[in-house]
Amino acid sequence: MAISYDSVDDLHEFSTKRKIKFPLLSDKDSKVIREFGVLNDDASGRQAGIPHPGTFVVGPSGKVHATLLGSVRRRHSVEDLLKAVKKYDADAKK
């Protein structure tokens, strides 16, 4: 899934136009974005409230198990995600 500060209507239009098959969640006031600590504080004007682009692996308890920050142009592979989770798990055991 992906999360954005865009409205539900905007996300629906975007996902339909781009044929996106995964859920896009609206976080209008960037509350969840702030709670996950990924708010892009450098963004201003129309972009104020956007998260840093990245991928976050969240476990069933709601705890973040891995964070991979990147860019809007590069998406992380499954291999990248698995490596990040293994690293997180190893670091958590220390």
C-alpha cells in the first residue's frame, strides 16, 4: 500500500489513470506520516506534509521492522526489503 496526504478523490483518480492495483491511503493531515517519523520537513508550499519517499515494512503489531528511504524514481525490490528486515531483526537481537 502507499500513503499520501492527497485526498481520497485525488488518489482514486491517480490510481485509475495509472492503473495502480494496490491500495492508496489518504492521510489528509499527515498524521500517520508524522507518527512514522517520515515527514519531509524540507517540503514547503503545496508539498508541505509529504513524506520522504521510501518503503516501510510494518509487522502485524503495527511496529516498523524496516525502513528504506529512497527517491520517487527508484522503488525497492523484494530482495532489498528482505535484506532490510533481516538486518533489522539482527540489530534488534543485539
